[in-house]
Amino acid sequence: MPPPSERAGKQAAAQQAVDILHEIATILNTHLDRRTLSICISMIENGVNPEALAIVIKELRKRGQEIELEAAAAAAGVSTVPTRRR
């Protein structure tokens, strides 16, 4: 196990990297908070394909928006299930 000073140095460097990447993510309007960005970085460092990860994030956001719309419609008493025409 590395000495505490070395661990602290690595932790500070990692935090600085996350801060820089968060600034870039903010400029690019990714809507990723620091925690989510840190998780994504960790996943990529552990071998997850970045493009596949981006696709999954986009799909999760899309599905989340659909669920929010369905919940809002349900609260308003509107059906979101398409009706069949005869």
C-alpha cells in the first residue's frame, strides 16, 4: 500500500482531473454532474467502451424523459397510450 502522502497526491490529482473534465462537460452542455462524470471516468478506465457508454447515457435520458411525461400525463388524467383507429 502506498504511503499516505502518495495516496493524498494521487487523490488530489484525480480530483483536479475530474474538475477539469467537469468544466469541459459543462461547456459541452452534457448535463453530467461531478459524481456521474466520476463514475463514467471510472467505467472507461476499467475498459468500458466510451461510445457505448455515451449511447447508454443518451438512451437512459430519453427513457427518463418519457417516464416523466407519462407521469405528468397520468397526474393530469391524460392517457399517453395511443388509440387505434378503425
